[in-house]
Amino acid sequence: VWFRGAIPKHSFCLWLTFHKAHRALDKLLAYGLVQQSLCPFGCGQQEPINHLFFDCAVTRNIWSKVLECNNCPFPSTWNWDNMADWALSHTTGNLFYMWIRRAGLSAAVYHCWKERNN
């Protein structure tokens, strides 16, 4: 999450996501702060964190493009636990392409979250 050359707000957003600390609509609904928890991208489904980043058609398309640019296949079943395992095994090291993967991962998470809040 934290690496040299990282954009701090991207790293912080990724850190929140790996700790499942984002206030997705399903959590806000449980707290009684919102009346519904439908995905803001218009797919009509509930918005737990796994849906927001992996099951929604909009964000799934973003992920497939990011992974395609990094020569990584998009798994058929992905959630945050699988993402954490993948990130730990495919983004460590000092090689430039590993830095690109880390930067791509954190940027994708940040921009999906930012767009969700617009």
C-alpha cells in the first residue's frame, strides 16, 4: 500500500479498502444513515464493498483494463480477500513493472471510490 513514489491519497484509499473501512452504502444503511444501499453506478444491486469494486459492470470494466495493461488475467471470482492475496504475491519487488502494478492498483481503487462519491 505504502511505497516510494506512491500518491498519498491513492495509498490511503487503498489502505482503507484493504481494511474494509470504507463507508460503503451497505454500512451506512446498517447505521441508519441512508434509506437504501443501491449501487450508485445504476446497476440496481446492493452496494457492499465487493460489489462496488468487483461485481459492478462499471468498475469490473475498469479492473479488467488495469489488469490487462499489467498482463494479468481478470479472475472469474474476485473479492477483497482474493485481491489482497494477489497483490501480495504480484506487486512486491523493486522492478519497474512491479511499481506500475502497485500504482495501477492504488489508482484504480482511488478513482473507483472517487467516482462512486460524485
